[in-house]
Amino acid sequence: MTDSILLTVDDGLAHVTLNRPARLNAINEDAARAWRDIAQQVADRDDIGAVLLDAAGPAFCAGGDVAEMSSLGGDTGSTIGDLADIIHEGHRIFTTTPKPMVAAVNGAVAGGGLGFMLVADYIVASESSKFVSKYADIGLTPDCGVSTLLPEAIGVRRALQLALSSKLLTAAEALDWGLVAEVVADGESDARAREVANVWLSGATAAFGQAKRLLRDGAFRDFQSNLDDESRTINAAAATDDARARIAAFAARSARR
């Protein structure tokens, strides 16, 4: 059983932890396969309503463990490409599964680590966090969804600034750019991320999940397809016991005003 990425589930919350602190949580073959397999477990389990992603040690994720990959022998390009495909499958599952994810980010986020972070729907960063691309420094190009998720988060022009330079963002700058949702004091990102997840789990959990799905999918479809999906989804939501109870409570509060 791998321990490169950990998964625990408690009261509806899946807690996923990148767990290679000695390598700044850089992703090797074992971690890539664990990421994909854990994503599928989260998608398949009915007892999971939300996901918290964090990392052990002083850094969130330094991207791919290129040093380990290059030591395996053979065609390094094929090795990196094959592992990217495995990671990407995990990313696809996490972003398309209607279960909202919050990330607690501490320390450095570099290269493909940006993609791991941006799989999350809500990002809480500690004030000492740093964000940088670094792909071109080793002659590589973006992977781990960075070419889609980064411009989606901050716009194409700012994404190009990161990808085509050695620019490093502080946590305050990342907040200003829209790369993260909140910045908290060092040591508090996990607690704050758990608060966010608990709000999802204590509320209309299914509705939060479907809202995530609609917004994630909507970026890649035409407007009419999005409108049709919205109609189907809100119709299904309104038919649930949870929605009926919440609508009735809302109506009762409105009537008292």
C-alpha cells in the first residue's frame, strides 16, 4: 500500500494529503498512480460529499519528480509523458466529479504543483506560500492541466507572465491575481480549509457539488448546452427532500419579515 498520497474519510469529508515531504511532494510514478486511484475512489464512494487537499511538510508540491524520472533509464520523454497521462486522468476525475474540493496550501507551489492546486475549487493559502512556473528552467512545457487551469483562474495574459518568465508570486500577489481565494496566517490553512469543507457538508451538499459541476463543465460548452444543463439540474434539485425543506424554511422566514 502506497503512502506517497494519503486518503482518509471522516463524516463525509475525504482528506487527501500529498505525502513526499522529503521531495517537496514532487510526484513520482507511485504518487501519480496513487493520485489517479484515489480520485476514482472519491468519485465512486457515496459516503463522500467534499474533499480537502493538503500536503505534508514545508512545501505544497514541486511538480513532477523529474530527477527520479530521469534516473529510471530508457526514454525520459516517454516516461514523463506516460506519467503525465496518469496524473491527468486523476485531474479529470477530480474536476468532473460533483464533489467540491478545497485545497490548503503551505510553502512552495511550482510547475505541475500549480495544476494539483488548481484542481481544487477553493484555495486557502498560508501567507508564506510562493507560486512559480519553472517549467522552462528545465526545458519542459506545462502539464498537470496547467495550460487550462492556470489561464482559467487568472486569465491568459497573467498565465503567460508566469509561464514565460521566472516570476514568483507571493501569497498576497496570488490573492490579488485571483490564483487563490484566501490568505491566512502560517499554520492556519488546514483549519480554515476544513471550515470551508464543513460549510459544504453541513449545508445542501449535493447542490454545492452540482454547482461545481455546472461551472467546471460550462467553460467548455456552448451557451445553449449550459442553459439546458442548468434547467435539468435545478429541476432535479428542486425535487429532492432537502431542497423542499430548505425552500419551505426560506419561504417561512420571508413571510415573517
